[in-house]
Amino acid sequence: MCSKCHAEGIATFVLGALVGAALGVLFAPAKGETTRRKIKRWAEDAYEEGKESLAGRAEELKERVLSHAEELKGKVAQAKVRAEELKEKFSEKAEEMKERALEKTEDLRGKAADGLEKAAKKIR
């Protein structure tokens, strides 16, 4: 059986059940007023049960969200600490590289000056 046919069959069954229930209520031996009162009570009870169930689920969801938020805050704090550590480490390395570059530059200046002096002596 195709899934579309199956879905149509289920929909037809549900519609038939609803129509049957409605006809059963309409043709019930109880008075209309009594039947309406029973239906009203049933609807109010179902509403209250649904409201309580929904409130319970909302509270559970709230607790889960708060729990995940706390976990996330902890992870963010750890990431900040790690980022600060890395920043310090890279700053130190950059400073070391800067100092080495300055030393090399000074060394090359000295060698260039010596070379220029030797060249000037040879020219004289």
C-alpha cells in the first residue's frame, strides 16, 4: 500500500471516529443540558491537565537551559583565560624576536661601518 493511500486511510478513520463521537453525544439518552455540562467539565479538566503538564515541561526546559548556560559560562571563562595566556606568550615571543632583530641590525651596522672604513683606507 502506498504511503499516500495509507495516510488517507488514517485520516478517513479519524474523521469517521470524530463524526461518530459527535453523533453519539447528540443522540445520547441524557438531556442536552446534562450532556453539555459533562462536556464542559471534561473540557475544563482537559484544559487544566494540559496547562499543568505544559507548566511542568516549561519548568524542566528552563532548568535545562539554565544548566547549559552555566556550562557555557564556564567554558567561556576557560577560553578567556587560555586566550590571555596565549596573548602573553605571543607578546613575550614577539618582544624576544624584536630584541634579536635589533641586535642583528646593530651587528650588521657595525660590520657595514667596518667595511666602509676598510674601503676608505684602501682608497686613500
